[in-house]
Amino acid sequence: MTGYGRAVQTLRGREITVELRSVNNRFLDCNIKMPRSFGYAEEPVKQLIKEQVSRGKVDVFIGIHSTEEEEVRIALNRPVLEGYLKALHTMTEEYGIREDITTSAVSRLPDIFMVEKPEEDESQNIADILAVAQQALEAYNTMRLTEGEAMARDLRSRAASILSYVEQVERRSPVTLREYRARLEGKIREILENTSFDENRMLQEIAYYADKIAVDEETVRLRSHISQLLDLLEQKEAVGRKLDFLLQEMNRETNTIGSKGNDLEQARTVVEIKAELEKIREQIQNIE
């Protein structure tokens, strides 16, 4: 979701500059800064960005500067002037104040003059601003695509590492089960050494508790999640939220494996898986 793009064009006597910068954010937060006189173009620009960006805090800076002399006409604000003159004459007639009205003095009164500019074609101005914004978005998306490809390579590498750790868990699991069953059976026999008991029932209970520490289901689901992650990395649309959810599921399965196992080697492998998942989590924050 981090990115940068900039574009500059001169259109119809104006230099238009559009600059986009974004940082990570769970949702799209678009802020636009532009000259107040062109504020009517803010919503169309925001809509253009929403069509191409779905997550991130995006700041858009738009600068518009005239490259040609603008046609400007200074006109008298006649109603205001006449109001001032009437008031001044009233002061002279009713209060006996000497009349010394001068052009210089009157010109300094507020709102005496009006600055008139040619009527703006707002629809054309919006079209021009959007054209430059689109160029900036293309540069922005090109940068994000390059970074995205690098992140995808990193995530595939980490997914492969997790898969190798899952294989270690699967290889170790039968050994762990055998060792667990042997320890449990030995302890029960020791406790019941001088007591008569149903050996078949004891073996059934041992098998039941041994099955409770089996991690076959968890490793199968982890493999499935890894496969889904790799599939998502091949897709062209925004997959950040899907990857977020998938990572939560992978963490859940890994935690279950860790809680079931009472084996030092398996515990170490689980720690390695969780370390890789944390690195993936950090990377996913940058993915739209």
C-alpha cells in the first residue's frame, strides 16, 4: 500500500501538478489538498483514486499555476461607491463636516473595486485535472507493482519455509505419538502395579489420549492455507484482506500444534513457523 507517483502537464495555459503518496492503512483514507478556487474538482479526483486504490492512507497534492497572463478586469463596485458617497454627503450636511472627498481617499475604502475574471469552464478544468491525476496514478501503481512483485517473491519463499517445517512436524508426529503412548502406559502400569485392572480398557484410554495430541488435521489445514496463499499471490485484484484472514487461520493451526505437542523438537519447529508467520504478517500490511 505504500507508494509514490507524480505527474506534471501544462494544459490551456495552466501548469497542473499532481503528487500522490500513501502509507499503510487497513482501509482507504484519501486526503486531497488543492487550491480552494478549484475545490469543485476534489470529489471527482477522490472518485478516480477510489476506482484504482482500495487500501492505504493516500495524500494527494494538486498544484495549479497559470503560465499565461490572465485576462483580468477591474471594475467599480457602483452600488458600494454610491452608498459611501451618500453617507459622506450626509455627514457634511447634517454635522457640518467639511467635505474633502478625493479619489485617493475613496479608492481605499473596502469593496470599492471588483476583480472580474473570465468565466471558468469547470467541466474542462475537472477533465484537465483528472488527466494529470491519472498520469500520477499510473506512476504510483507502477511503483507499487514493482514493490508488490518483490514482496510476492519474499512471501513465496517464506511459504516454502513454513511448508518444510510442516513436513518436519509430520515426520516427527508418529514418533511423538509412540513416545507419548509408551510414557503414558508405563505410568499407568506403575500406578496400578498392585491393583487388578482391565488392560483392554487401559489401552483404549491410552489410545484416546494419544489421539488428542495428534496434529494430522492441523498440518493438513496448514498445507491447504499455504496453497491458498500462493494462489492469492497470483491474482491481479486486491487480496490484502484475504491474506489477513488467511494468516489468522495459519496462526490458529500453528498454535494448536504447539499446544498439543509435549515434545521439545516439535516445539522448536512451531517457534520457527510462528517466526515466519510474523514476518509474513509484517509484509501483508503493505499489500492492498
